[in-house]
Amino acid sequence: MKRALEKIKAALAGRQAAFQITSNNDTKHTENDAGTQRMRLLEALKKLGSVSTSEARNDLDVFAPAPRILELRAQGYRIDTVMVPIETAFGKVRKVARYVLLGDEPAEACPEASTAE
């Protein structure tokens, strides 16, 4: 178990660098309204393929990623949710959502989902 967590941590180290590029070098998404959060989250999903709830909160400044994911799905993006274990700062293992982008382009938008800001 310890070895598996070390591998996960090593893989996530590379992701941290990608998040830094997404969040620091992107001057067009400096606000924090719902639309801007959606764009930051979508760009990270396109660059990385997946983003966890923790990564969205800590690295992308999207405090509530679930509503932003619902809005992206309403726009037609195919995003799957997978529950994955993470180790907390206190050494406990808990599950968080990892959102996986299934395609770069939106399919037909879902009319029953809301995109209200």
C-alpha cells in the first residue's frame, strides 16, 4: 500500500507542474465567477485528461467543482466521475471524485441541465 501511494505521489508531482502552467500563465481567466471557473476547469481537463475535486479546489481555485462539472455536462461535454482514494494531510485515506473528460468537443447540449451563474 505504501509503495502504491508513493507511485501515485510521483505521478501527481508532474500534474502539479501542469496545474501551475494552467493557473499562472493564463491571464484571460483571472476572475473567479462561475463562467471563469468553468473555463479553467475545462482547460485543465483538456490538458490533463482528468481533475480531482482536491486538484480543482487547491490548484484551479474552483471551490465547488461539482456544480461546474454539471454545467459543463449541460453544455454537452462528456465527463465521467470516478471515486479515487487519496491520502489526507493527516495520513487518512478517503475517496474523492476524479472527473475524466471523455472527448475534447461537446456533444449535443443537455436541455434539462442548468448553466445558471
